[in-house]
Amino acid sequence: MPRHTHRFVETYTGLVGFGLDRPTDEHTLAVYLQKFSDDALLKLLLPRLSAAELTEIFDLINRLMRRHMSEEEYHRLFLKEG
């Protein structure tokens, strides 16, 4: 059984647009992130990114997780340990 899920993008039927209100912004970001992490899209996009772009994305994700997640949440939700 897969440990990772991407169900939100498959079931969300609301507005996808940014700047209207906080709930719509959160939903839009969830849709974009789940679409962005699609295997076929990443296979196409990753080789086209510069080294600086790869570093920028990696650093942003890590900075946000360190700022907003506890150690336990990081291990449980990101690393899927335990």
C-alpha cells in the first residue's frame, strides 16, 4: 500500500485561483503542489531546471518545514516513519 497520498487534487471542485481569500489560497496551493509533484510532470521538469532553481526549491521546502513543523511531525508526516 502506498504511503503517500494526493487525494485533494482528485476531489477538490472549488475555485483554483490566488488572492481572493485565505481558504481559496490554501486550496489553490494544495492543488498546485499536488499537480507539481506528479511523477510525469517532475520527469519532464526536473532536468530542465538550473542548479540554482533546484537549490531554491529545495531550500524553500526545507525552510518552511523547519519553521512550521515539529521534529515529530517531520518524521511522521514527511519521512513517513513510525
